[in-house]
Amino acid sequence: MSKEITSRAQDYSQWYNDLVIKGELADYSAVRGCMVIKPYGFALWENMRDAMDKMFKDTGHQNAYFPLFVPKSLFEAEEKNAEGFAKECAIVTHYRLKTDPDKKGKLMVDPEAKLEEELIIRPTSEAIIWNTYKGWIQSYRDLPLLINQWCNVVRWEMRTRLFLRTAEFLWQEGHTAHSTSEEAVAETRQMLDVYADFVENWMAVPVIKGVKTESERFAGAVDTYCIESLMQDGKALQSGTSHFLGQNFAKAFDVKFLNKENQLEHVWATSWGVSTRLVGALVMAHGDDQGLILPPRIAPLQAVIVPIYKGDQQKATVDAKAKEIIKQLKELGIRVKYDNNDNARPGWKFAEYEMKGVPVRITLGARDLENNVAEIARRDTKEKRNVSLDGIAAYVNELLAEIQKNLFDRAKSFRDEHITPADTWNEFEKLLDEKGGFISAHWDGTAETEETIKEKTKATIRCIPLNNPQEDGKCILTGKSSKQRVLFARAY
Amino acid sequence: MSKEITSRAQDYSQWYNDLVIKGELADYSAVRGCMVIKPYGFALWENMRDAMDKMFKDTGHQNAYFPLFVPKSLFEAEEKNAEGFAKECAIVTHYRLKTDPDKKGKLMVDPEAKLEEELIIRPTSEAIIWNTYKGWIQSYRDLPLLINQWCNVVRWEMRTRLFLRTAEFLWQEGHTAHSTSEEAVAETRQMLDVYADFVENWMAVPVIKGVKTESERFAGAVDTYCIESLMQDGKALQSGTSHFLGQNFAKAFDVKFLNKENQLEHVWATSWGVSTRLVGALVMAHGDDQGLILPPRIAPLQAVIVPIYKGDQQKATVDAKAKEIIKQLKELGIRVKYDNNDNARPGWKFAEYEMKGVPVRITLGARDLENNVAEIARRDTKEKRNVSLDGIAAYVNELLAEIQKNLFDRAKSFRDEHITPADTWNEFEKLLDEKGGFISAHWDGTAETEETIKEKTKATIRCIPLNNPQEDGKCILTGKSSKQRVLFARAY
């Protein structure tokens, strides 16, 4: 093996880091809590971004770009939002460095270049965007305003993990403005569906759609909808959120419109976002002890061809055949690489592409060619099969679709097996410690109980699933009456 | 007219701002020197970005993402680079806000949350990237390393202008590492050619390729190559730069590789970038007193269809025909919009799309339809023509190509007419004040003379053109001997 990976059983957390680093998705950087997204990881993110961007545009949204900085006076305008992010934001206070008189060749912050008003680096852009929308919205004819932005944001988290929680991360944030509450709620739900569609059908990760409890809501939202997915260690991961913001930001920034009855009303708002965190979800949902397993639809490389030969004559034969196959694969739109690097042995290459999670490997051996076959290995099940070169491209194409489906089905089985009802506190604690996953349990609906459960077990209410069946029961902790079960889990 | 524009003759600078704002490319923001890129402007930038991104990938580059922040100790490592950017950088000094005890509902910077080391917001990323490359490069087998990043950067400019000079702007920055000086120089030149290709063939703006004098060089570069274009007011605009960095950054960050002879050597570097500034160049190169004129290849909308009808029956006929034409245009890959908004009159729409620079307008009148024709107006020359509906899509497609060519030819004629030789100082000053454009004049090669000329006239040496003819002459200012003419201009 080219690179050692810690097994999941041994140390799940280290296994995750190994996959990210050795799979060349990302690297640590010199900046506390910030990562470098490496070319392979960025190509993956580009595929994810492009797929979502098309979905946003297909649902009528346009991209725009708003400033990185939020002046403090705007930042604090929506009080709950400000309170939610104040404790973890990067603040620009000066705009110039000067030569340090005491240290040769060193620079220091120039105390004379202090900003009159501090600038917060956006942790999210509601404030700067709603301040802008004020100038753009006058009448109902200006609505709905459906805008999305792809950008970097900064949240000064104390404990960071590659992709899952970094001080700076890349994301998209949609910010829409509507003339009615109903329309804004419909938009919030529509974007939740778009996220679920993307995560399930492109990333092959099953999700549960739900709504957050009040204490888990986005700071400044009336309702936060979310999609929750399950990782292999039984912990949940919030994969995307869509917020109905009511008129909170419109009121904070005084954004009104003249309705059809010629009356001034505050505008209704939504915001929704997913981030590079999804890459972390992908790694943890599908990877195994040999490395990454990437779903074909978003994999930077869908197939790799590894040649095996001895001597120039065999090489020429294999090269020629590889060229033919690549042409056929590319005609089907398959992203394929021919790794004819002479400096590495085939075994090393096998391990390398296994590590990188390339869905299909085609081994083109000089001797196999004599029989008109190639060996095809699929990354998800590790099955190998000799396949006739006639129609090999069509075979690979179908196999990619099958792998995509299998990854989803496998993750869904695992997820479904890990939604467990609990009816007593003992059961609840035991399930959390021994089985993990989502625990479906009654809750009395109070923030106090939610908090106590979190303190006792580190489990939080991940969501109240949409269309949740109503059923009488008693709260798992307090025994008070409850009308429905909610989903608890320990989470990333 | 729907919106008033200042004419170029009246106030060129105000004309530019009017086009940007009223053409809905961008808007001012609440943050000093930062702009909001509006959906129409961002769609234009996306088209530019995507075209260039493909060119970068076709020449073997991969995208990646590096941190927004540069710790001060890394920032100051390459001394000239640090010196060049120290006076205009945004500095993060704190990571938390707290409730202001003296002002209810207000926040203040928490003095206890001061960073141990200040973070500079990247004005350019050589420092953070070369610090990262140190860990990625060991042997000649790791080279060349060909990486590009699309991101935001911040330079705290005192005087800003929409797109042309903003505190935050979007750009791409390529950073490559090579095992030989020759290879790095070849990369620098290759990327200059890529930029010239893009700006000329997509933006329809002719450029002059050249090399900068020492005083105009990028801070930290051995040589800066550039493409220079000419605006309609006779001022030059630097549209892209490609730097040969020698071993400066490799030495500052101690990046060495083991060569084929098993000896350690410092790596050779390049960097190259273009930014949203190009949007400003586009506006100023092609616009007229009615608004923007966008080159078809990058225009968000290439054609717009405006219906004219009275009553429901005519509306139905026109709608049906429009649908047919749109289908035909889309089949040819043409980006088309049907503006059937009932709330605006056709005349208002004509002015609006003229303002927005949509290359082709198709007016679909109910009466014209009876004769099987539509009126086609081209934005560049404002010519109108009745065109048979049979084959109208093919006609529009050819017209778009013709407009693209005409815009380039027109800008090139203007540019070529504005490269004027000057042989005396009087002539030089007179040309600058009365004609503008590039002035081709002898220069004695010293930074002092360059500086004096700049002080006296505000003109700078834009570049020494590539393959510049060598000719004996005397410096325009000092009369000292000179071997070649260089291009002077006042510039943005």
C-alpha cells in the first residue's frame, strides 16, 4: 500500500482525517482553522457547485456578489442575528501596515490607520444584503427578488475539522425577498427540496427533511428547515438549511414595498445555504478503510485506466487500445484518465485510485488484450470482472449508474437501520451509547428539557421531520405529555 | 428615454458610472470602496470567468483554494512584495465582539479577543501559497505545479471606482512552480498569450503585449508582462499581468526541489491574474451615449424579442411566433429573452435593452407578422432591417458573429489611430493633452526620467512592446541616447 490509513474501527476521527489528507482533498494551512482545498478536492467541489448552480438557476435564481465586509453598525442591526454570530467573527480594525522601527525587515500595524468603524468579515450576509435590498425594492413589481451568491465566509470556531468546521469556508447563500408570507414559506420549502434532491441524487447521501426546534434555529429566523444525514459512526450531520426569516430583516433594515393596494408593507424573506461541509459528509457517508468512495455523478474522475505491459511492443499495443477506449468513454461524457506514468507500479496505482475513490478502474493488461478483455474493478464493492472490449464503454456507463444507485441504497439501508424508537430514558441512553444513529422519541416541547438532554447525553434534536405522524406519548426525560416523536442524535 | 445618461463629451467619468449603474452591472455598497455586483453584471462576469477557466484548464492548470488570511509573519517574508502591499491592506486583529456596556443593543470589539498574530486579508496570495508549496514540492517529479484560484482579494485603495479600482475585487490568480527558469518564463509568456486571446477574441478589446519597466513591475517579480488596452477617452488600461517571479518566493519560503542530478535547487515561479476590472475595460471600450454595448460572445443576453400588439388576438399570434423563434435561437445556443412584460411600453423596452447593451433586438410586430417579417436592430451600429422569419435564427447567429467582429475592428481602428510617435518634448505634451492614446517615444531607460515624466504629465510607461523594433534615438525628456521607443500613456 502506498499510504497507510487508520481503520474506522481503530479511530474514526483519524480515519476521516486520513481520507481527506491522503485522498488529496485538502490540507492544513498556516492559518489557524483554515484549510487549503487541493486540486482534487476542489474539482469535486466544482462538480457539486455546478450541479447546484444549475438547479438554482432552473428555479429562477440569479447569482450576484456582495461585499466581504459588514460594517459593525449593519452587523448589529438585526439583534438576534448579531447575537448569534458576535462571538465568532473576524474583525478588521486597521487598513495599513508600516515598518516596525524596532525590528529590521518586520512590519507592524500602523496605529494611525485605524478604521472609524470596524468591519466584520461576513459570517453570513443577511445584514449587508438586506441593507442593499432596501435600495432595490420599492413596489410589489420588484418582487420576488431571487438572488444567490457563491462566496467565502468566516466563523471563528474554536475547534475546527477539515471541511466539517473551518474558520473560513466556501458556500452559497440564497437571499430572497417576497411580498407575502406564504410565498416566502413556499420558497423556503422549495429550496429545502432542491438541497434534498442534490444531496440524495448527486451525492448519494439519504437525508431526512425536517424543521429545527426553536433553540436550534438560525439566529434571526422564524423557522429553520434542514436536511439531516447520518454518518457511519452513527452521528448525524446537518447538510443544509433553509430559513424562513419572516419580516425580521426587513424590519431591521426598513425594507418596505408598495403592495397592489398601494400600501406600504415590510418585505418577507428567506435565506438558505450549503457549504464545503458537504464534502465532509460525502467522505464520511461512503468511505471505507481503503479510502474515499466518490459517487460517480460528482467524482472528478469517473474511471481510470491502468496499463500493464512488459517492453515497448506490449506498451505500444496497450497504449493504442487505451486510446480507443478513452475515445469511446469520452463520447459518452465519462471523465476518464489514462495513467501511463512509468515511474509507478500498477499495484501502487491501484491503491492510489482506491484511496482517491475513483468509481471504476480498468486494468488493461497486454495478455488480456490477446483475449479481447479488460479487467474492470468497481470501487464500491471491490468486485472485479473481465469484460469484453466490445461495448466496454457502454458497460462502464451502466456500471457508473449502478454504483451511484448502490451507494445511495447502501447508505439508505444503514440510515434506515439507525432510526430507532426509544420509549424510556434508559433505552434512550443505551441506544445512544451502543448503537448511535437517530433516536425517535417523545419530547415535551420545552427548551429546558432539550437543553437538559443535551447536557446529559450530548444528543440534540436534529429535527422534527416534515409530515411527522402525530401520536400521543410521554416525554422521554420528563414524562410530560407529548404529541409527536422527534429525532435525537449526537451530531457533527 | 427611461434613464438619462451623461454623454461622453459632457463628462466621460460620469458617463462611465451611469453605464455601470443604470446598465445594472453594479451598485455602490455600504462598505467604503466595495461594490455590489448585480445579477446582470455577475452573469457577464460568469461568462468571462467560464471562458477563461476553460482556457486555463486546456493549458493544464487546475483550480484550488487557499486561505483568505495571510499571517503577518508570512506576509512580510518576501520583502519587496510586502513593501508593495503593506500600505493598502485590511488587517484582522480581533476575533470576537461583545455587548457594549455603555450602549444598549450595540456591540463592541472584545479587547480580550485580540489575535496573537495579525492576519492580513490577501491582496494577492503569493505568500500563503508559497508557504503551502513548501510542503508539496520535494522533487522534480512534483513539478511543474500548475494551479489557479478564483477568489476575492482586498487592497485598501484610497480612491476607488466601480470595477476599475475597488477595495475588494474578484479575480483569478495563477501560481505555478517550475524546475527551470526557461520553463517558468515560457509559462509567463503562455499565460500572457491566453489573456490576450481572451480579451481580444471574447471581449473584442485589442491589446498590446509588452513588458513593464522596473518601476511598474509587480512587487516581488523579476519581470512583469502585461496586456494594455485603450479606452475611448484616450487613457490606457492595464488589462492583465503575468509575472516571472524568478526564485524570489522560493527563497523567501525556502522551497527547494531535488533535481534529476539529485541536487537541491530553489524552485522557479510565475503568477498571473486578471480581475473584475476587465468589466470596466469592456464598458469603456465599447459603450456609447445610449448605454452599454456588450460583445455577443460574453453578453448575458445575446438577443431580446420585444412584441408589439393590440388586443388579445394579436397577442396570441405574436406569442406563438415568438415561441417558435426562441426555440430556433436556443437550438443554435443563442441566449435569448422574450420580454412580454405588459407593464412596459415597447419604447421603454427598446431604451432599456439599448442601455443594457444587448447585441440584437428583434421586434415582433403583429402587422409585420402578416408579411412574415420581423425588425432586427443591431446594438453596435443601431442599424435596423426587416428580415424574413424564414431562416431568422441563422440570420441572428451570423449577425452576432458580425457584431463581435465589428466591435473588435472598431476598437482596433481607434486604438491604432491612437498610437502616435513623438520626437520632441513639446510634441509629447501636446499629444497627451490634445489627442491622448499611446505615445511612442524614446526614453533613456532610467527610473528617474520615468518618474519626472510622470510628475510633469501624469503619463507612465505602459509597456515596452514585445518584439519592439530597435532604433537609435534620443530620450524625449533628457535627450540622452536610447535604443528603442516605449509606449507612454495616461492610464486608469
